[in-house]
Amino acid sequence: MRLLVTGATGKVGRALIDKLLGSCETRALCHNRPLDVHGVECVFGTIADRDTARRAMADVTHVVHLATCKETPDEIMDVAVKGLFWLLEEARESPTCQRFVLVGGDAAVGHFVYKHPGPVTETQRHTAYQGCYALSKVLEEVMLEQYQIAYGLNATCLRAPWIMERDDFRYTLSFGPDQFGGPAWRELVDGDIPEQAVPLALDADGAPLKRNFVHVSDLVEAIALGLEHPAAAGQTFNICMDEPVNYQNVAEYLAKTRGLPTVKVPTPYHSTWLDNTKAKLLLDWKPRYDTERLIEDAWTYQRSPDDPRIVWYPG
């Protein structure tokens, strides 16, 4: 296998390369940051440039497309639309490319912005919410699907929710300036917040919010399967924990195990349940992380001085 990984310096890209290192020839497409890993070839440039995409795709047999942007309107269409288009053009013309894996996101099916009457399966129609990020996720999935239809491209889409590693989950629950991601809890409540308080997010109906997550290691296992599994060809899979995170359960667990206070936070969002049954059935994939393990890993992780928390993109 000669593998191309775009977005190789991100959390998923690095974890995937670490897992597959030594088992295949790996090429990383790097844009803003170099990847210093022995045995990995690097191609530098932007996938929005066709010559860069052509160099990156030369002689590869498998592709994992991870490169993305968040709410950055000046850049996102170059990466999500033009960049993916050039990669797909090279893939369809390539005499060597055997499988193209796109890692998409649950933003393509509305995340927790829209109310769903039941579990969200892969048959859910695309429902982008406001902003450019969700739109980009829809456009990526549609473009991949159309290349499968028009050209018979052997491709797989792995649709992931918010991806956690190390102490990420701990900082998603912060009321302070060190909060990772959103929603911004502090903006949704008035008054003083107890130190180290945990948000008990409430959905638009006033019930505890349920939100989908996946640990990076579980996603990487699914990618590794998706690269060659015969049942993955032409399929889209939800790759997530077996159950969404219930913020009431999080608050109760942290109160019990660490004595942390809770603050109820009303939100305009809706509880969702991303259904991973298809991936478990067809790929024989199973997530190892549940809510308790997600919490324990995040609270016990110890950062070294040379391992600062860095968020490389807005949002």
C-alpha cells in the first residue's frame, strides 16, 4: 500500500500515521506545518493547487482525506471544494489508486442544531446549518458520492462527530478562557460561576443535552478498516461512540468522583443520537470509548512542559 494522508499534521492524521507507520509507504500532504516523522515522505503545498494535488497523488494506491477548515470563509472553499475536486480528479485518472477514504463530519447532517425524531443513520438527508463549515461538509460528501456514480470511484466516507484526544474533553467543559470548542458556556449563563464548575447543558426542551463524540483512537481504527475492507466500498458510515454523551451523566460522574459543582446551562440545541450500527455490522468495528472512559482519560492526562495545548484552527 502507498498511502497519501492529507491533513497529516492534525490530531487524526498524526494518530493514523503512527498506527500505520512501517506497515505501508506513507506520504503526507503538508500545508502550514511540517511533519517530522522518519520514513514518511512529505509533499508541501495546498491541495487547492492542481499541481500540488498531482504530485501528492502520484503512484499512491490509497488516500485518506482529512484536510479541512472550520469557520474560515476566506479559505474553506479552496480546501473543501477545490482541493477535494483536484484530489478526486487525480484519483479517477490514476492507474494505481484503489480506495479513496473521506473523513467527513456530523455537521453534514445538522449536528445538534436541528431536531431529529430518532437515531441519525447514514440515510439522513444532508442538512447544513448556518455558516460555511457545515456547508463544506455537505459539499464534500456530495462530491465524493457523485464521483462514485459518474466514474465508479472506489470510495468510502466515514462521518465523525467531535473528535477527542488527551485532555480535550476536560477543556470542552471549561467556563474559562481555556475552553475548547463550543458552545461558549459562559455566554449562556448569568452570574458568578463556581471554580471548576461543570456545565450541565440542557437542550431546547429543557432536558439534559445529548451530544455525539468519538475518540481519535476509535476513529483511526475505523479508517484503517475502511482502507481495504471490501464491505466499505461505496459506503458511508457513522463513526462515533455507542451512545452520545449525556451532560447530566457527566455532571453526576464528576460530582461523585471529583467533587466538582454543576451549573445548569440552557442551550438552543437538540439532543441527537448518531447511530453507528452500520459500521459495527459491515466493518466489524466497535468503539472502545464510552463517556466514563472519555472523562477519566481527560482528567488523568498529564501534560509535559513540551506538550502545550494548541488549537490549530478556529472553532
